[in-house]
Amino acid sequence: MRPGLRLGVDLGGTHVKMALVERSGRVKALVQVDTVKDPRVLVARLKESVRPWLGRKLLGTGVGVAGDVDPAQGSVRFSPNLGWHHVPLKDLLRSAGFPRPLFVENDANAAAWGAYHLEMKRRCTHLIVLTLGTGVGGGVVLNGRLYRGITGSAGELGHVSIDPDGTPCGCGSSGCLETFLGAAYLKDWMRREMERQGRKMPDQWSPQDMHKAARQGDRMALRLWERAGRALGVGLANFINIFNPDTILLCGGIAGASDFLLRYARPEIRQRTFQTPRRAVRIRVAKGNQQLGVVGSALLVE
Ligand SMILES: [Zn+2]
């Protein structure tokens, strides 16, 4: 990877983060603007926000977008968050004069690429990144390169099936890993359990509260993490069996409860994997860097 600055853009449904990023992954400058749904208006606004940077010598632009992205064409096939269908984002950015070359990638893949550089310092070869937040996202780095698959759709690790008869998932399937671990689903599970016991869900609820409660020995909280942790273990065993990775990295807010999650995940992994690949993989918890998406996007420019 060449020394020099790249422009990274992390395009989410609410905010757009833009940063100048060094080869090491260090952020030199960062701006954030609100998302506008009209792609042309948005690109013009982004251009305006980074205008002071464009006088510098930049090596190119990388963009991570929430949705179904075609990295080969640099287009967004569909983004529910943005309400986009077939937006030729790379062409729009090129016409607006963004530094070339330009790369467009799914945001979870870009964040996994950022984690490979920032969290792992590139000290691994085959990396599985699982991001545990409101939903469950992921990315796969094989031989030190982001694995995209034939259509750029690889790495949807939150939507591997754990239970074919499980809870319906937002993706249209059911029993996905996300339905056991996503914060929104954890909350639903909690509400159902409390109603079953004739109790009312507290107004204020967070996975962090549940983590604290589990540490204090609360039985329902322990059951919540047991269910989530076992599903995580089944999912990780699948990833170990498929990819034989040297490292699995858990990112995102829910990874803060990894002490409980891994307590219940490890027996599942032991039961479902061969000894050799199991011994070869290390499971790490990320330090919680907030800029993985924008840094990973920038570092798409090699
Ligand atoms: Zn799903």
C-alpha cells in the first residue's frame, strides 16, 4: 500500500462521515454531514464539505454504503436505508470531481476492512469480523484481502441460519444469527419473557443493563446471554468450518458482553469443530474504534 492520504466516505442512512486517512489507518481530518436522500443533491453536498481537502494530493476515494452494492460497477443496486434503486454512485462522484480512482463497497465489508487495519494492524491472514450492534453485520478477509464474492454480496454473516424454525428476520428468512444477537431482537426476546411472567418491560432497557444484571447473577439476564451466546457459538463454528480463519474479531456494542457470550459460545464451538482448526483460531474482542467504516472505506484505495 502506497504512503499518502486517501479520502474515505461512510455513507449511512442518517449521517455521512468523511475522513482523510493515512496508509496506517490514522485519521488526519474528519467531517460529518446529515444524509440527503437525493443522490445528486447528496454528492453536491459532500463535495462542498470536503472542498478544502481537494487541493491536496489525494490517492483516491473509497465509499462504504449501507445496502446492496456492486463494487465492480461502483453502483448501489438497492439501499433500504437511503431509498435508492440503481444509483450509479461512482459515476456521480467522478463527475463531481472526487479524487480518483474511486471504489464503492458495502458498508459492513468496508468496516471489516477497517477492522483488519485498525484493530488487527494487519497481523492476521484469514480474518472473520462479526459486528454485533442493532443488527449483526460482518466481513471476511482472506489472504489479507477483502473477500467480496461474485456479486459483492459476500460476508452477510448475520444472516446465516441458526434455527430454520426461528424468529422471522428483517431479511425475509427466519432464525438468522441476527435474530439471536441483534440488539433489537434481544429486546423483543426480553419483552416476551417478561410478559410470560406477567411482568412489564422497563421503559429504559439496554443490552448494557442486561450485561450488568448478568454480572449480578440475574437469572433472566443470564438466560438472555446464554441463548445469544449459544447461537453465536453455532455461528462461529460454522465460520471456522468454512473458512479455517486464524482470527475472529467481535466488534460493536453487544461485543461488550463478550465475557458472557463467549462463556456460552465456546462449548458450542468445541462440540461443532475439528480440533486442528479450533486450536488455530483466536477469538478477539475489538477495542471499540468508532471509525472502522470510514477508515476501511478510505483504505479500499491501495
Ligand atoms: Zn436474516
